[in-house]
Amino acid sequence: MELDNFHSKYLERVRGVVEDRMRDPETEFPSEEMVFAETVMEDISEAGITEQPETSHWSGKVGNANLRLSGYSISDDQTRIDLFVSNFIGGDEVSEISDAEIRGVAKLAVNFALTCARGKLLKRLDPSSEIIGLVEILENEWAELDQFRIFVLTDGQTKSKRLKPQDVEGRLVQVEVMDIERLFRHSSGKVRDEIVVNFEQVLNAPLPCVHVPDAELDYDYALAAIPGEIIRTLYERYNTLLLEANVRSFLGTRGKVNKGIASTLASEPGHFMAFNNGLVVVCDEAELIQREDGTTGIARICGLQIVNGGQTTSSIYFSTRDNKDIDLSKVRVPAKIIILKNDDENGREHLISNISRYANSQNAVKTSDLSANRSIHIQLEKLANATWCPDGTGRWFYERAAGSYQVELLRRGRTPAQKRAFQDEVPTRRKLTKNDVAKYHEAWRGNPAQVALGGEKNFAAFMAALDDDPTIIPDPLDEVWFKELIAKVLLFKSIEAMIKKKEAKRIFHQGYVNVAAYTVALVAEQLGPKIDLEQIWLRQAVSTKLLEICWNCAINVNSAFQELGKGRQFSETAKRPEFWAKVRGLKITVPNGIVPEF
């Protein structure tokens, strides 16, 4: 797919969501720009570029400064914050956007951050504002932030993807541009293109290495010792994107291994290379040249990914963040560098998957962490295609492979009439991804803290749970199970939509998906045996009576977030298993009257 075609399909996707929401009288009418921003934030979150985002379309003016925000994300420890601001064009063709225009858009978010840091916005906000938690963190924690980034989201094409960092109140602010070209690279599996290291620039010389070429293999091999400061800088800039092919995220410094890494960095930095197993790195390209002493060196490396050594990498970053006395000048990290040569993208990804699996096998990483192409997904896809809604005209769509909904739309929608017919049959609101299924299933199963970890992590945990206990789902899957799954989806979505309505904003200000997940988990635990899920399937909706019960339950859950969270962002509190243990103590009140689903 070329860029122009991708641009058209992306806007079709956005407009499809807008049209779908317009059909629902309970939904506020969204603009294309709002949906575009939401879609991009969702995509880059799934790509690992940012934490799970909160959508928040807000604009205002303080003094002479215009402020605008499309959304934000905050790391679990509240030390990394990303702000998102959109610049939507909506034209039929890709438009080129100047860096000056992008800087102007970025300035709206910079002004927002600056106004918050100076304490000039919080007092102006209504206490029910959905951004009040973010503003409080920026005002109170500005000096403690490790990283602050601003993303400009645009359907245009820009020359620069990163602008010069700006100094805001003593804090270096990175400005990233997520334009249609960069989105295209990610959709094409080109995420690694983001990461380029020029050793001649950062070291003033090529990185020494031992190069082992082999003309008959689909990769070359090099051994090197990478300076610790480069590893720290890479993680600071790219975060989990650097570790995309690594199956685990940072496990903290409490573990024996990570505690040992931190101790070595602090007390024996010169021995780090002797004590540490090092990294396994894959890259799409490495420029090898002769150094002045006649040895081989790596001048530049492109498309870098760490497939083993994620704990080492993140430990170096977090240890130096928490202990400013650590000196990385003597730290070298051993690295096995795999230089990919296969021109076939599928072949490359297959090799990377196997490298990651075998390199991590000593830590008992399950294959399910590395691939979702398993029987459950194949069966689920078949059930979705074969099971029609009670009206006999519509069905649900299971997107087993990313982008398959658009592929099917292209295949069946060769004319505008055919396209409309397909969208009527399978509107985007009835499209489910693998991560969606894991979210709705695990919320009902009583794992809301796991759901709060985000799409990819929750999905991996769900698949690992199936490895440990295959009886979690029937084998083979049947139509009854599928219909009950859809009923759980409808219940979750109905609760989330209910608490996101304009009139609900006086109670619910943030963390809608987390409040919904905990509400569903509580309802399933206390009322699950009473609920006839088939009734929800037959109506493709939740009754008013059941939603009233869920509304009261959601209010109590929301209060628990506020009281027990002690001012933390809901997204942080929701990830704590002990919080679910406390929420489970809430009692659901069932009023008198007939509940159709009981």
C-alpha cells in the first residue's frame, strides 16, 4: 500500500467511526478531528510509543496565551507525561505541512504545560473538569518529571518528525510529530525505522565490533560493547518502543537481578560488562567501516530493537534516574547484534520472533506472548463470520489480523453502495480486535487491574492464563460462548458510554474505561449468576433497569477511586491488585422491580 492509499483508508476509518456514532442517539456528535486524534492516540499506544492515553478535547485562553489539548498519557509512576494536540486537515489528498505550522500547533500544548507549571490554570478550572488530575500533576510535580513530550497529530505530511527540544520552565520538552507518513510506517511494520543511532556523532568514532559475515545466512552477526550512557539515552528517548520485540516490560528494582544491576552500577561500574549477560539486538541495517586502527566499527545502526536484555536496559535508565551519583562513563554493555538481510518483511519478522523466543527461553517466556495466531483466534474469527445478530441482517467482526476489517471493506465495497451495505452489516462499533476481546473477557472474569495495564499487556496475560488453564474458555468454542462474549462486550460498552455522557461529567471526570472495567468485574462477581446474557444478545442492548443498577455501582466505584486512590490518577490506581481487593467489598444494591436480564 502506498502513502496516498493509506491516507485515504485512514480517513475512511475515521469517517466510518463518525458515521457510526451519528447513528447512536445516545452519543454526542463527534467531529472528524476528535475521532482522528482518538484513533491516532489508540494506534501509537498499541505500538508502544506512549502509555495508555486519556482522550480530553479541551481548549482555553489564559492571558494572551491560547491553550489546546486533545489528550494525554501519564506513566504509572507519574514521572513521564505526553500531551497530544491535533492538526487535522481532512483533505482527499496528502497535504504537506511546514515545520513552522507544526511549531505553531505544538505551542498550544506548550502553553498549556507552561500555564499548569506556573500554577495559573488549576484555579480557573471547574472542579468537575476532566483534565483537573493532569493539571494538578503538572503544577505539583513539574520539577520531578523525568520526561515530557508533546505529540502533534496530523493527517498531513511533514518534513521533520521531531522538532528541536524546547526549554519550558527549566524542563526540556521534546516535540514529536505523528504525521500520516509516520503512521504509515507503523502500519507497515516499520516501527523500528524510528530508532537510529549514529555512533560517529555520539562517540566521535565508529563503535568497535567483531563482525562475522555469512553470505549464505539471512543475517550477519556482530559483537560489541555499547557505552552505558548510550543505552540510557536510547531508553529515555524511545521508552518501550526500544523493547518492542522484547516480551517483558520493566519489572522494577525489587527483583534480585534488577537490584543487582542497580548495585553494580552504583558500586562497581567498571565490572558491569563482566557481571552482565548483555543484550541481544536486531537491526535492519548497520553501516560497517574501518576504524583508524584498522579494526572494524559500526558507524550507524538503523531500525534497532532490543529482543533480549530489556531488564538491563530499563534498569540502567531507572537506576541513574533514582541515583544521580551513578557514573556511566565506565559502564559498557555487551551486545550481540543481529543484522537482518532478508528482503522479505514476513521473513524478517519470523526471524525476529524466533530470536526473541529463544533468547528469552531461559526465563520461561510462553509462545503466546509472541504470537496471537492461535486456535482460539481462528475459531473466534469463524464464529463472528457465521453468527448473525437476531435481526438477521448484521453481525460482529473479529479482526484477527490487524487491518483485516479494512481489507474486507475494500474487497466487498467496490462501489459506494456496496461499501455502505458492508458498513450497515458490520459497523465499526461491532468490530473487535484481539485486545478488545481480552479486555471484555478479563473484566468479566474479575481481572480489572490486569485490564488496566493496557491492551498489549492484558492480552499477553490473557493468553498466558489460557496456557495455564485451558478450561477458561470452551474447546472448541461454540456459538453460545460467542453470544455470551458479545453480551459482555455490550454491557461494558454501555457502562462506559453512560458514564462518559455530558450530564455524567459532574460525577465522572477521568478513567472512564477503568471505572467501567471495575464496574463490570463487580457486577459479574455479585450478579453474574443471575444475569441471562442471552437476553442482552437478543436485544443487542442492555435494559434500562440493569443499566440503573450499573450506574449506581459505577458511582460507588468512582468514589472508591477518589477516596482510596488518594489523589492519584485513576489509571495508576486501577493497575494495583490491592485496589480490586478493596473494591470487591462494595455491595451492589438491586432495587425492587423486574430486571429483564435476571
